[in-house]
Amino acid sequence: MFGAPHPVIASATPLVPLPRRPLDPAVASGQVRRWYENELGWPTVPGDPLRLVVGVRYDVLDVPAEAGHAALRRPAPGSPVALHGDRMLFLVAAGSAEELPGLLEWLDWGSLPLDLTAIGAGGLMEAPARPAPREQRGTPLGDAWPPPGPPGRVGSQGAAVWLRPPEPGCEVEASLPTLSALGGCGDAPDLVRLVNTVATQCHRVRLRRACAQPPASCAQGR
């Protein structure tokens, strides 16, 4: 009544594209290196993992991620910030690492054991992965902490990621916190405010962790 069934003929053109072959790690690493060197103009050093030379275009303020979150909105939006494990890395003006000890003393933080360091000339930092294009990025991680997803996923496995990535074609120096911004009329963020903010948060994190221990340890931490 209905006639013989029609045979199924496979289409010569697949409806679903074939999966791409994984990009060779060496090729991917070379692309990221070219992005840093050619598009940003940031020097790197040979070897894997890819590392960036600090002290030429910028210095790095290294703080606990828990303390750094409170300072994420203080610098101008263009000031790059990275996450590496449980550490947050703020890019600041070159030469800031030398100013940090005196700045902490001036702000009355010099006598306290803060988990706050700076990387300057001669130092290196692991290069975060190349960020997605601006139009493909979601909500900045700095606007919500912890970031969405499984705990420990962002910045885990020792891999560095950009929370606030640098923008190719822009002079990074103009966006970096600097001492010269104090009392000035330029657009650069103020290094003094940034350091005071992260130092305050480092101290609070230290006290909170100390008070999470037995009472004797809490009293000693104060």
C-alpha cells in the first residue's frame, strides 16, 4: 500500500563539520609569544613556559588573590591584572618595585609582615594565556568573586590568566599606577592608593587567618 521504502543515501556533504585537529603545543606557544612581542611589544625570554621580562615596560605588584580582589576596581579599567594560582598580579609603572619598601614605610605598613611583594628589573613572570577578543569576553572576573564555575578552576594548575588583559595597540604605560600620579593632573592611576588598599587587605587577610586558628594563635597574630 505504501510502496517499498526508499533507500537511505549518505550525503556527500556532512552536516556537522569534522572536529579540528588539536593545535600543536609548540605552534600555540609560538602564537602567544608573537602576540606578546609583536602586538604588545613586551619582551620575553626563550623557553617553556613562556615568561615575560619585568622591569622594562612595567613592574608587578604580587599580592594574595583574596586581598587583591578588593583593589580590582581601584586602578583605571585599562590597568592589566593577572591571576596566577592564589596570587594576584597588578601591573604597575616600571621602577615601582624599588619604591615599594619606602612607600610602605611612609604609609605606616613597614613594621607589619604583609604578604605583599613587588617584582622589578631583572625579574620574570609567567605569561598568562592570550585572552579572548574583547567581543567574546563575558563579565569581567573582577566584578564577581569568586568567579563562576568549579572552585579552583580559574588560575589553577599553575597557569596564569588575565583578569583584566592588556589591549594591543595601546600604550600600557599610560594605564599603569605610578607615583607621579600623586597630586598630578594626568590620567594614570595613583600607586600610593593602590599600595595602601592592597596592604590594608593583606593585613585583614592575615588577621582573619590568624583568628581562624586556636585562641592562643589568634592573640599572638594581633
